[in-house]
Amino acid sequence: MNDLLVRLRYLHLKKCDKGLVRQYLTLYSGYTSSHVDTLIRQYKQTEKIEAAARTQPTFERIYTRTDIVLLAQFADAYDHQNGKALKHAMWEMYHVYGDERFERLAGLSVAHLYNLKRTPTFKEEALTYTKTRPTPVMIGERKKPYPEGKPGYIRMDSVHQGDRDKEKGVYHITLVDEVTQYEITTCVEGISEHFLVPALEEAIDAFPFTIVNFHSDNGSEYINKQVAGLLEKLRIHQTKSRPRHSDDNALAECKNGAVVRVQMGRQHIPKQHTPLINSFYKEHLDPFVNYHRPCAFPDEVIDARGKITKVYKTYLTPVQKLLSIPDVEQ
């Protein structure tokens, strides 16, 4: 920018030409117009544009390496208790027992204590250092269901109908059987247990066969005590998707796009339309999808090398697939 202003003799240009130069600099420098004006003003005053030296504030270091080493030894002695307990114990070491080594650590906050524990010095001096481990959620078994050709293994997922002006839209809940692709769709105002549990109970009753397994992702709307209690009452086994296995719940994801999104679109739908949407699902969409909409079902083909591949040539409605299962009355 400085070279261009010198070469064009910017200070001696006409006003219209200066405007063109200013537009050019704004376009090709990547700076905003106000930033370019500031730099040109600097050029007018000093006839040179220089980058300002970057200054970074420095703060006095309160806790030294000696303090961090002492903290590591102290944490080892107390078996790495939580930060609040360690802070109180160090406060007592100085104020009650008069240990001068803890003069600065006695005023250490809990938040900064964890900052010091993340430093390389602490990790080098501490005998044992492990991160806090998350508490495992014991609701649901983490596995992929294997229905073995029997209906009753439900895959479930939800779709949100978008926000508008910070107002949440409705949620669509899709339940689809893995073997027959029999599908029940319902709509709720919110994804909390207050709305979800009654909707799930009604949707489960709508299936024409006994539900054996209920599979979902790891969302808190499904993995909670209320939903687990409902499934336990109905004697339905609950499973959830495994980490790094994005295809565990692929069937429900496909139905979200091929059925729900096709019918309802992606625009915001306010919550007050939930009863009307549920009426549409029960009277029109669910009967159409299960009785009239063909679905592709895989046929396993074994090649000369013994490799099993799936070929999609069979198209049946979910009800036709259900009636084709041997001993379907059972």
C-alpha cells in the first residue's frame, strides 16, 4: 500500500482519483474501508505507512515452579482429592499449622488449581495423574440388534422442524421396524420426557406385532430414566448405537429423509400445529407408507469366492413383507 501511494503520488491526485485509489486498496488489501482510511491518514501525516508494533500485556507470575512442585507432592499425599478439598487443606497448612511454604498456595482458587494441574511441571512431578473419567450411563446396551428375520426390532430417530425467531419448531419421531420396515411417525411439541414418553407409548401400541427391542442413538431424549422405565414396564429390551458406527441407526435416518422430510419439508412449523400433524400422520401418512408405499428389501447373494453381497431386487410394502414371514400369526 505504501509503495502504491508513493508511486501514484497520492497527495497530489484529484479527489475523484483518490477515491479510485481508495477503492482499489480496499478491494485488493482485504482491509475494511475504515481501516484503509486510517492507513491513508497515517500516510498523509508521516508520508509512510508502517505496521504498528504488536504489544501483548505481561502479567506478573504469582505461582512459581516451587509452588507447582509442592502442589504436586501435596496432591499425591492426599490421593488427588477434588480441587475444593485440596484448597481447604492447603489453607489449613498455612493458617492453622503455620507452614510458610503454603503462603501463596493458601489463596489459590479452585479454578486456577486445575490450571496448575495441567502444566507440564505438575505432570512431571506428580506420581499419578489421570483425568477425571466420565460417569458411564448404565441405561441401554451398546450394541447393534440382530433380529434374525423376526419383526419387533424397532429403530428410532427424531427430526427437528427448525427454529424461527428463537422459537423451537415441532419434532417428528420416526419408529421403523428393521425387518418389515413397518413405520409409525408421530409429532411432539418438545423433545423432553414430558412430551416424548406418552408419544412413544402410543406409537408402540400402534404396531401390529409385539415389540422386542428398542434401538436409538445416544441422545438424552431417549437415554433417560423415564423412557427406560416405560420400556421396562412393557418388557422391551433397550439398545443404543456404538461409537464410530454411524450405520447402527441408518434405517431410521433414511426414513427421516425419504418420508418425513419429503412430506413435511424443512421450513419452520410452530408447536401449535402438533395435533393437526398427528392427525395427518394417523389418518393418511402411516396407512399410505405401510400399505401402499413399496420398500426395497435385500436378497443375499453368494459369489464364487463365498463373499456375501446384498442385492436389492425385491420390492414389497411393509404389510406384504410382514405377511410373507413364516408363522406370522405367532
